[in-house]
Amino acid sequence: MVGIEEKTILVIDDEETIRQSFTDYLEDMGCRVLTAENGRAGVDMFGQENVDLVLVDLRMPEMDGLEVLAHISQNSPDAPLIVVSGTGVISDAVEALHQGAWDYILKPVKDLSVLAHAVDMALEKARLKRENRRYQQHLEQMVADRTKALEESEALLDAMGKMAKVGGWELDANTRKIKWTRQAYRMFELPFDYEPNIDATDRFHPSDREIMKDALRRGLERGEPSDFELRLFTAKGKNLWIHSICIPQVVDGKVVKLKGTFQDISNRKQMELEQEKLITKLQEALAEIKELRGFLPICANCKKVRDDDGYWQEVEKYIMDRTDATFSHGICPDCLQKFYPDHYKRLLEKKKSETKNYR
């Protein structure tokens, strides 16, 4: 319970003896007491002061208690309002509660402890309402913050999915319903309100449909993860290669969900295809290249080469038959000196003369 010490209480009553009696009692309990002799004065004072609780009579001049209740409860809905009235008409009590009264005490108040108890209960109720409102506001702020963080996280995930061309999916093992991320819808070129169906395999290439079915079946029945590649057709007829990973979520030994990804690997597959074509062309080109390998029997004197059939051939012919090489004939300096000494001598003298002139 909250104490009433140092609380400001406004007493609105046209009877001076009532105002004085309540003031003396409440001040003895440590309260600050304000008084008004009619409803109009009470409303004005409530607007000027920081009032914690109002005690108001119903039958008053200028502005009666019901009007006071309606005005204060409309402008300060958390203000504790207690009616203290001599009228015992049930309809008045009901109307007072309807206009915002928190409690109703009948005059004459012979035992003022009843008044103290009602004031204490109303103040405690006001405190709990304030705490509840603060707690509710705190929860609302937490929800708003987490919602914002989740939205930012989802936006980041969506942006990363678009950049990496990765869509996510989730399959509920009980309902068999599938959820996709926004990027998955984009990959399939389907509107965001489209509902994926586990049995709808027509989006996949006929040769690959069994791959998808087998991955789902092993995941649901045995809890086995899968990693596979397959082809699909988008809603607009575009052909894609995708790489999919399937991870089962197991709770208490039972598969409850399958979670996975779709990654567009069409560019990679196109590069692999082009690479395979290039390798084939290179292999074909290499097959056409003629090579000489192993030991070649060659005559130490005439330098003829013996072929695989045992015949001796000029080295030029042997090489030309087995490679794409073409020979151009000349004579080396040693042979020139041996077979044409005069010509060799003239060339040598000419070379020496040219060297001397150059210097």
C-alpha cells in the first residue's frame, strides 16, 4: 500500500464543516489539503495545483459534482476521484461511477478511518495504474525497437540475398506448407502473394524433379541433409541452374522443419560449359600436333636416321614426315672451310676488312 503522507488532496464541498473536518483529519495524517466551496472553484484549483486525489460532493451550486467528475476525468483520466455525498440514491451513485468516480462514500462520515482507507486504496490504485502504464510503454518501446531491428535485419538479409542471388525456404513437416524469402520469389519470377506448394514440381526440369523429391523425402523421413544442383523454369520461362542446401531441424528426435537455400548458379554453369568446350578444342588441337619422342638411331658418319620399319632416311625427310617443320638449307662455316676453302678465305678477309673500316 502507498502512504498518503505528503500527498496533495483537494476537497470540494459546499459545507464548510465538512471541508474543515476533512482538512483537520487529513493534515493530521501528513497530507497537504486544498479546499473549494463549489464545483467551479474546485475545477479551477485542480487546474492550477498538482493534485494527487479529489474528494467531491455531488450537490453543489454553480457546478455540481457530476460535472466536476466529467471535467476532471476527461482531462486527467488518471486522477483518483472519490465522491462523498449525502444522497443515498442508487442512480446518483451509478451515474457518479459512470462519470469517472473511483469510489463512493455516504455522508455523514462518522468514522473518518473509512475516509482514510478509501483515500489510501485510491492512491494505491493510481500508483499501480502509473506503473502499469510505464511498464506497458516500456513493452511497447521494446516491441517497437525489436520490430525495427527485425525489419532492418530482414532488409539486410533481403539485400544480401539479392547480391548473392540466394533465396531461402522453410518447410513445416506437419502442415507441409512452404515459406520463401523475397529473393526466392524473385528467382522464380513469381509475385510475393504466390503460395508455394510442396507437390508442385513442374517448375523444375523433368530430369531433375526426382532429385528435389528425394532430398525432401530423405530430410523428412530420416533427417538427412542434402546438397544438390538442379535446373528450373521461372514463371516467365527463363531457365536457371540452382544450387540448393537442405538442413533438417530436429526436436526431441523428430524432424519438425526443413530449412534451405536456393542459389542461382546459372553464370557459373555457363562458364563451366564454355570451359568444357575450350578444353575439348584444345584436346583436338593437341591430337593434331605431331611429336618426336624416344631414341632416334642415327648414323655416326652420314647422319641418316633409321625409321620404325628399319629403313635409313635423310634426317630432313624423317623429321618432315613426323612434324610440321620445314627445312631451309645452308652451309655451316666448318663445312664451308672444308669443302670450299677458297670461298671461305675470301669471306673471312671481307669480314676482317669490314670490321677494320667500322673501327
